[in-house]
Amino acid sequence: MTLNQRWLARSRAAVWHPCTQMKQHETLALVPIARGQGPWLYDFDGRRYLDAVSSWWVNLFGHAHPAIGTAIGSQLAELEHAMLAGFTHRPVIELSERLAALAPGKLGHCFYGSDGASAVEIALKMSVHYWRNRGLPGKNGFVSVENAYHGETLGALSVTDVALFRDAYAPLLRRNIVAPSPDARLAAPGTSARDHALAAASSLEAILAECHATTAALILEPLVQGAAGMAMHDPAYLARARELCTRHDVHLIADEIMTGFGRTGTMFACEQAGIAPDLLCLSKGITGGYLPLSVVLTTDEIYAAFYDDDVARAFLHSHSYTGNALACRAALAVLDLFRDQDVIAHNRDRAGRLTALAQPLAAHPKVRNFRQLGMIWAFDIDSGRTDFSRWCFAQALDRELLLRPIGKTVYWMPPYVLDDDEMALLAERTLEIVACA
């Protein structure tokens, strides 16, 4: 029995894996990972896999990055954790100051969680409680976007429009309003992505005109809806959504859990529409994949609505590891890398090179809707395979790639450290898979 097989047997017996039908692993082997280095993961038998999805979009600078690891090690010698209720510490203060300086608009107050769904829960609760504190308790509903994904805790799932995740838990969820998607793939023939986005915004306008009195917030994924199959839309939709939320006194929640930290080509996707949300949700790449952390940034106005002698008017959301010192120190190291290595500019050059290498793939007759934004590439596959996602995942592993298709959408969201040879390998071997689909 190989080392892989030994660890695989132990994992099957003890670990219930996320977002997984465990029975499928009777025929599709789990991959036991021993270590990572740069964009590569290595199993216990020494086989390597190019992590083309940044391990669920979190490892922005690859695995075992020395700067992030060193920062965490240094923090371990000072303070690993202190509760943030009644206490504070240097890493959380410095991180909050730097995030506020980087974020669009004037989002000067940071409230911390552990993961993306937690950030969404915080933002939803904060919005509803704000309106309650303002004497408008009836403003407690939400508008989300068709095919949206915001997480799988109950509040986040209530504004998620993916039946596979929602249906089993429908009795536990609130009903919210779903607005049409600006996804450019849904545009009618001859209609531009911008015109389709503006048409979707017109539908949103009608919804908010009718329901604003009972609506706390609109929540959306700026520029890219991830779980919808990397559905990309024109920034005009965001600009219009901001105008409508301001007009109708509705909060705008920007879920930049996936799109933040340079993934769309700017530090935050909202920048490309020239807008600032009322609440900004961040997670995933914030620590470079090292430790769980999320944060919601919000405005002075929202913060002030909770500032009172009455404890019941305070925002009483919490968990034990809020603002963990180690995670905050990792996030500071990530921000240092962005600053010191001019990552956004280098990514533009890197994205251009990978897009050029992908042109034979984009031209393949089985590929539909090849699209790219920043460090995200996606395309839809015309294949009769009903098990395409599982099949493609297995084919990729055989070719030293980690790909995780969403239905029949294949995407790349690689770490920001690929060299030319690794980009060529990714493009060439993905093309091999498509040719067999």
C-alpha cells in the first residue's frame, strides 16, 4: 500500500468533506496532499498538481510563501490570540487602518469574522439592525441577484440563488426578492454586454421602486458571479445599482469575497464602476490562504447608528476568534506583498501572456463564451457528458492540473506567481482535456 493509499483510507473513515457527495469517492479517489510550494501541490507519492484554482480561490501567492510564513511565525512569538471583546491588539488595528485606506469610498470601520459566509451574515444583520435602530424595523428584507452565491449559512443561503444548495434547507430560509442577472452570456443576440447589464438594472429599478420600504439591502457579487459559472457582467450594472440604492434608501452590500484583492484586475471590483458600497464583505485571499479570516467594512453613518448608551442598540454579533492576531498578521503580510511587489501591475502583464497562450483553447469548436477579467479565465464546454465536471476533474489530475469545473464551465483562477512555463503547461493541458470532452 502506497503512502497515498494509506492516507486516503484514513481520510475516508474519518473526514466528511465539504460540497461533496461522499459516495462518488468510491470511484473518484480523493487526493491526499502532503505539501505545497508556489503554485504546486504534492501528494504523498510525490506526484504534483498545478493549483489552477488557488485552492478555492484563496492562495493568492501560492503555497508556502516565505514572507507570509515568516510573518505568522513572528506573530506566534508575541501573541497568538486575544478576544476582541474588551481588548484590542496591534495586528487588528493596523489591518483595519490599511483596509480602510485601500477600500473604495469612506469605509472606515471593520468588523471581523472567520469566513466568507460569516461576513455575509454580519452584513445582512448589520443592515437590518441599522434600520431598526433608525426606527424602521419594517426594512428587513433583501434583494439579491439571479444565480447569486453568498454562502451556505442560513442568512447567506437565503440570498443565494443556487437550487442545489438551497432546496434541502428551504424550510429554514427567508424568502427574498431575486432580481434578473446582468450575466453577459444571457444577452439576446445582437445585444451588447453593457446594454444587457442596463436592462437588468432597469428591472432592479422597478423592484426597488415597489419594495424599498421593506428592503434593507441589495447584495451582489461585483463584476463576476462565481458559482453561477464565472458569470461576468459590465460595470454599468454596478454604477446603476449604486444610484438606485441611494435613491431608494437601501444599503448596497458588495460581496467581494471572491473578487477582492486583485482578482478582477483592480484591488476591488467596485473600483471598475467607480462606486463604493455601504458594506463591503472580504475574505478568501485576505490571508493568502493561510488562516481563516473575513471582514465587513462599513461607513461612519452605519457605525453611528449603533453608538449608544443602550446595549440593545449595539451590534451584538461575535465569535471566539474574531480578529485573530495570527490571521490579521497574515493579512498584513499579504498587503505588504501587494504594495512592495506592485502586484496589480504585474498581474496585468501576466494576464495578457496567459490570455495569449489560451487563444487556441478559445478557438476550439467545443468552447463557448471564452471570457477573461483580471486573473479569472472561464469558458463553457459544449459536451454531451452528463458527468462532465467529475470527468474533467479526473482528466486534469492525470495531467498534473487541479481544475474544479462548475457544471460545464471550466475556469482558471491561479495564484499570482505562475511563470511562463507554468502558464504554457496550464493552457496546453487544458486544451488536451477539451479536445477529449
